[in-house]
Amino acid sequence: MAMADITIRGAGIFGLSIAWTCARRGARVQVVDPAGPGAGSSGGLVGALAPHVPENWNPKKQYQLESLLMAEAFWSQVEATGGVSPGYGRTGRIQPINDDRTLELARNREDGARSHWRGEAEWRVCPVSEMGPWVPPSATGFVIHDTLSARMHPRRACAALVAALAVMGIEVQAEAPDQGLVVHATGYAGLLELTEKLAGPGGVAEGKTLGSGVKGQAALLRFGDGEMPQLYADALHIIPHADGTLAVGSTSEREFDSIDTTDALLDDVIDRACAAVPVLHGAEVIDRWAGVRPRARSRAPMLGAWPGRDQHFIANGGFKIGFGMAPKVASTMADLLLDGHDTIPEGFRVEDNF
């Protein structure tokens, strides 16, 4: 290909989304990942695009809201270009309310949603009797129903971006030299590298751990029609996908020996999902997945220039919200790379992790 304006290192959700957005704005882009697209935590199963609770509002919650509202147009354009569905659907979410204190909090958050979501979506406390058959048991007889949550299939979303980029003449390469500006969207391994280079003796972040990995395990069941809302019960995401499968997950493991093997912890997740939603009993488990999600020290995405490394940039730390944040992260990074316009919010900068 011709000399690239931008090299994206990493073909997970952040790298592919940034490549897509920059290419649509006219940049010459190359994407490099020796493991191939979606090989890390972006190749998972769950795909819960769920908002933070609408209270104690802050820049991170506002940014996520804007990204979730961008998602339908973003993924529609990707699918229209490449012809591959990401499995996106704004199907909402139901959460059981199991005690009176949580019920009071949930009702207070109705006001927060009206204020902060500004009519774009609702957060409502509803009687179980209003919700139809697809609802988890609730000790209080009430559930939270929000209409902002959406779902997608992570693997299909990465495949959709790869297909759309291919139509634009951009293939994911296993190896290529840096050309132009370089974006490091390299996930868990990238956070370790950043800590090694910046936090050593005399470094700008000396003594700090800038990020780490949290292992997650998830399973895919054969169940559902794809149009049911996602559920959040017993701290688990239960996501009906568009293809008639249903994902359940996930674990959050700070200590682990293997990054990509499943074990009894996933068996427990499946058992808990069936206990929380009894209709899942007997559903066939058709896939099991494990991967390590990149968690920045700040717990927000880590965006911006690589300190002390000219023309190199970071886009990392998607952790559990990477797919939901991806449309806005891609736009923010394109603004910075192509226009020099810095719109990175408070708490999202690389330096916020020092």
C-alpha cells in the first residue's frame, strides 16, 4: 500500500475502530497485529454495552453515554460498508431488585436518568408482572428496565470492522514497519510494556503500575431468539445474541496462571446463570472462552500521546467497557491524530495513570 499516514498496532476493538474512523476521514491507514484481528480480549463472547448507573455524574459517565448513543449509527455504517453484521441491537436490560435498599436506590436513579440521559433513554423501576416471560426472579417483585443498554457479538463486531476496512483497501497485516503516526492499541501486553518503559528508575511514572490484566471467562449457550433484552443478575451478564445464542459471563480474576484456558470458575458462572434465570436449565453450552482484559490504573480508557515518544500514541484500557466506548474513543483519537484537536476528557489521559 502507499505510505500510511497512521499505523495502528493492535487489531482489537480499539485498534480496528480507530482505523475505521480515520480511514473514513480520508487517512491512509495500516493495521498491524501478529496474532490477527480479535485475538485478545476483543475476541470474547459477552458483548454487553451497558451504561454506568445514572448518579454521581462525571466525565467518564458522560463520555460513555455519548458513545452508547453513537453506537447504532457507527455499527450500521460498518455493516453497510463490509456486509458483515456485528450483531448490534439496542435491546435494553433488565435487572432484578432483591432488597428494599436496592429498590430505593433504583427509584432515586430514575430521576438521575431523566436528568443525565436527557430523554435519549429511560431507567425505570417496573413490577415483574409488566415484563413478560423473559425476566429473572426478583425478591421484591420489581426490576430495573433501562432502554440504553445494547448488545453485540464481540467476535462478529471485529469481523465486521475487518470486512469494512477490506472494502477500503486496508488489510490487517502480521508484520509491517511503522509509518506516519503510530497508535498502540495493544491491550494487556501493551499495558505491561508501558509500565516497563515509563515506570522504571528515572521514568516519568517511576514506581507506578500503569495497568494490569483481569482475566474473564464466559460461555455461549444455544438459547433465545436474539430480540430479548439482556439481563444482569447475580453480578452476571446474560446476553441473548442475534444468532440464537446466549452469552453468560464473566469472571474477574486478578490472579491467574493461564490467560486463555477455562476451568471450574466458568462452571460456577454457568450454574449461577441458570439459578438466576431458571429457564436456562438444560441449554446446551456450545463454546467456552477465556481472555485477559486490559485495565488501566485509572479504570478509564487510557488515551493520548506516549510520553517522551514523538509521534506515538496510546489507546488502551478498555477493560469491561471497551466495546461500548469504542465509537467515541475512535472519534476522539481521530480528532487528535488527524486534526491535532485534543478532546480527551478528564481521567482518560495516559498521565492520569501516573
